[in-house]
Amino acid sequence: MKWSSADWRAVAALGLGLLLIAGGRAQLAEDYRRITAKHDVYLLPPPARTRALSLGYHSAAADLIYGHVLVSAGIHLSEKRLFEFADLYLETINELDPKFRDPYRYSDALLTLQSVAVPQDMYRKARRLLLRGTREFPDDQALWASAGQFLAYLAPGQLQNSAEAEEFRQEGARLLARACELIGSNERIPYHCVTAAGLYNEAGKKAASQAVLQKLLVVSDDPEIQATARAQLAAMGVQAHGQRLEQLRREDLPFVSHNGLAALGPRFDPAACAGKRDRGPDDPCATTFRDRLAEPSWGE
């Protein structure tokens, strides 16, 4: 292959261009480094309109925006800047796909766990997003427990208004108490139940505190949790329910857990109880522990 003069000129132009780029690149990089972003720009329309603009691909659009949120959160963290519009992005995702769980699960971290101090309003926005998540997932123990921990432990210490901080704590106690009633694999949940009872007690809500502890005695098989709950009830001058239930369990099915016994119900004689309608406390024909023991704490 024989090169022409035009080929040589092209090679020379390419080499010269590379030299010029290499010479100016360092200065351009330095100039770019000096330029720092101070504020974010939010380019999406309101959540309802974003849903319309997705043309029916709601879940796909929610996934795309959530990916952008995670990347942006990392960039803001590395640049030590406030992620100003994280709440708007998350609200848009919730509007697009209300059953998308992860945005609810991590909303408090995305809004409040940043490399710079965040405004107090971020905690209020996180609370709003978490509560929506509990409405969308009423039986998700992990979601309720996570939201309860944030509202009961983390957020109140960042709020200047003491009344508002106490409101957050009581909201957190409610969520933790609800998490105790749900099925899940988190072995730490009973300890959160004890905490929820303590928060209720400190706020003067004695009945709510007693109800949480009484439920805990019924559903937990952990001796340590049982002892703690009984001690707190004793400190409030309340007699712990569940002793009669434990006696029935030992007499009937001692190898079955409390939850298992609750699913099976009390033993009764179908032949002897046929046709009976009026069933009072301690009636051997009662088919539920609520009726058999007449303890309102059971299952409520």
C-alpha cells in the first residue's frame, strides 16, 4: 500500500490535534475542578403529570427515576452537598408505582443520612413517605419496624420543637407496636415492643402500654422477653395476663409455641358442646382463647 500526500497530511493533522488536546486538557481539567455545583435543579413535572407522561409505563418510569435517585444520592454524598429534591423524586416514584417497596424502605436514609446537615423539614418529609409506605404495605413487618425505629429513635433528637419530637416518638411507638403483631423473621422485634410500651408509659398512655405488654406475653416464647414484660407490668401495678393461657398450653400441648397454640385454639369436646350458644368466661366449649379466658388483651 502506497500512501499519498493527502494521507500524510491527514496523519499530520491528527497528530497535531492530539498534541493540542493534550496540551490544553490539564488547564481545562483545572478550570472544571474549580466549578462546583451549589444547588440542584429539579426538571420533572409534578408527580401526577409525570404519571401521565409515562404513557402507561408506570413501573418502568419508577424504576428509572429510582435508579437516578440512588446514583444522585451517591454523587451528592461524595461532593458533600445536600440532595435537595430527594423527596420530590420519591413522591413521584410513589405516585407512579405505589406498590414499589424499596423507595419507602430507604426514604428516611435518602433524605436524612447525608454528608451535610439536613433541614428539619427533611425529617417531616421522611415521616410522610414512611407513613404512606405503611398504608400501602399494612402487613410488612420489616417496613413498619424500620419506620417505627426512625420516628421513635432517630428523628426526635433532630427536632427543636419538643412537642413535635414527642409526636414523632408516639407515632414511632404505634408503628413498633403494630410491627409486634405482624409475622416476620426479625428476632429483635419483641425488644422493640418493649420499647414501644416504655414510650407509651412515659407519655402517660398507661392502657396502651399495658396492652402492648400483655400481647407480648401471649405471643413471645422468649423467657427474657417474658420476664421483662412481667417486670414492667408489675412496676405499673398491673397483674400480667397469660398465666392461665400458659397453664392451658402445658396441660394440652406443651411442645407447641404460643403462636402455634393461638392458631390451633383451645381444646373442647364437640359432642358435649353441640347446641350450646351462651358461652361465658371459663366455658369449656369456647372455641377461642379470647372467650375461654375472657382476657381482652388476647388478639386485640
